[in-house]
Amino acid sequence: MGAAQSPGSITPKDNHLLAALPELAFQGLAPFLEPVALPLGLAVYEAGAAQEYVWFPTDSIVSLLYVLADGASAEIAVTGHEGLVGIALFMGGESTPSRAVVQSAGKGFRLKASVLRKEFERGGALQHLLLRYTQALITQMTQTAVCNRYHSVDQQLCRWLLLSLDRLPGVDLAMTQELIANMLGVRREGVTEAAGKLQADGLIHYSRGHIKVLDRKGLEARVCECYGVVKKEYDRLLPDSFPRGGGL
């Protein structure tokens, strides 16, 4: 797959899900965690394909996308340092109809499916934590569907920006408007207009595929209720996932 190269100085506990494990449970996984680079656009798994690994991002973001028969796609969830990619492997499936693509480049760790299944089936702290994470992820997927149906592109863009910020160490995002449009499942013109409004109001600065958030509080004031619902569920189930946090 080409991802298993040395990504530099990272540790498994840069992923907050791994860091939240009791030390004994963590030590059971640590020898099997393989550091990987996660370049922009890498598909860590494809729809319908067997999944060989679960992935634990550290400073990267992976988008879960549903792809239609005509090639159109829409994002159903994002995962960063708060979680893992590949829940089908411990939820009873070998594959999923979605695909997972790196949205923001960075690093992470991967773990063979066989190792995760064995440790998960032992029960205990790892199983409990992964099930709580899965519940939070399902909430995000559900709320994304509601948001895409009922809320404006402006509000969807604010939600997307805030969810991304929660999973990154800084305030800069490398992302073109075309890619954002594909993630949100809307026309590029709609994203251009929405981003223009946010920039005109001093909330973001957009230039050549880079977005810098200038006023997070302003985004939080503008976003729909969907962001708050998702964040509160992650905070409730995984209280150590977002130490930076937002104002909601």
C-alpha cells in the first residue's frame, strides 16, 4: 500500500484513543503498532474490499466517504487523533460500503486486523473503549445526514471546519474548495459562495487551497446545532479525545 514508511517522531499515545487505554491494555497492543505516513489522498481502504488493518491517526484526518455508482461521493464522518479507522473489523464485518481517504496529511499507526480482533474478544477496557468510540462515530454519521438534509451550505462548511480543527494541532487546513464540495456532496459554486461569506466576515482566510481559521468563536456562533451535538457526544463518551476543545 506504500504507507508503511517511517513517518518521523510520533508515539502511539499521540492518538488519544490509544492514550486512554489502561497501561496494561496499551502494552498488549504496543508491540504490534506500526508507524505509518498518511499522505493526502491515500485510500486506507476501499468500499467492499477486505480490511487488513485498523488505523490510528495522530496528526492526520481520514474521511469516510460513501461513493455512488456514478462516482459522486459525500463524506459521512471524519476521524483524527480521537479515534480509529476500521470499526467493521471488530463490529462483525470484514468490509464496509464506504471508503476511507486521507483528508489532511500526517502520520499515524496501523494494527493488523487479527491482532485487534484477538484483543477485542478478550473484553475488558479495550472492548469498552472501542464500543464507546463507535457510538460516538455513529452519532457523527447520523448528524451529518441530518445536517446535509436540513442546513445551509454555509452551516455545513462551518461544521466541517470545526470538526477538522478539533482533529488538528493548528488552525491551517490544506484543502481546495473542489475537495470540500466533494466531501459535503454539494456543488463547488456553493462552497465558493459560503467560503466567500466567511472570509468577508473575517472568520477565515482562503488562498490557493489553504484555509486559515481566524475566528473560531465566530464559526461556533455561525454553525448549526449539528456540530455541538457531535462534539458533546464525543466529550461524553471519550472525555480525553479533544483536550484543546472548542467553546461549545
